[in-house]
Amino acid sequence: MTKCAETQDRCVRRLTRLKGDESTAKDAARKLRSIIEKVDRSNLEAESMVFKAMSNPTRLTILKLLKEGELCVCEIMTALDRPQSTTSHHLNILKNAGLVKERKEGNWSHYRLSDGAIIQIMNLVEILAE
């Protein structure tokens, strides 16, 4: 028996125990297999990084600040009333997640949202949170 067949068989057995009917369990297992095959697993880690980056209140505040336009690190740390090291740490996480872009100007780093889609995501989250 192939690994895929074993997994499907295990799924059917588990669903049969839960649903109490083997025929219903087989239908459900087929449906689940079809759905899971459509999931693009290549991007799951990157997508997860975006959600993790946005899940921190400080980083979300930074994103809301940057919604209004580009800001220097000194402006962001002043608005947050946080030390430069903490602010830079949060900005680095946002940058690694692809949410913000950095522009160097001499000794200063300026940050902006990387894409207009970030604003759309933030607006949708605000609606969901209401």
C-alpha cells in the first residue's frame, strides 16, 4: 500500500469513528483530500511570517504610522516612546516579512509600506475586529 493510500485509509478510519458511518467518512475523506491538494504549501511559511509580523501591537502601530507616509526611525521611535534598538528590532521583523521597505539617507533610515495591499489588509482587519 502506498503512503498516500495509507494516509487516506487512516483518514477514513478516523472519520468513521467520529461520524459513525463509513460511507459518509469516505466522501468526507475524498473531499478533504481534494481540498488539501489545492493548498499551495510553497508559500505557507512566508504567509505565516506576514501574519506573525502583523500580530504584535507595536508592529501594528508602526504599520498604522506608515499608512500616513514614509517616516524616519527617529520619528517612529518618538511616536512609540520606545528606544531605538526596540524600534529597529520591530522594523527589521516587518522588513523581513515584506511589509515595509527601507531607504537609507546618510546615517538615517526611512521606512514606508512596501505595497498598497498592506493598507487594504489593515482596513480589512479593522472591519473584522469591529
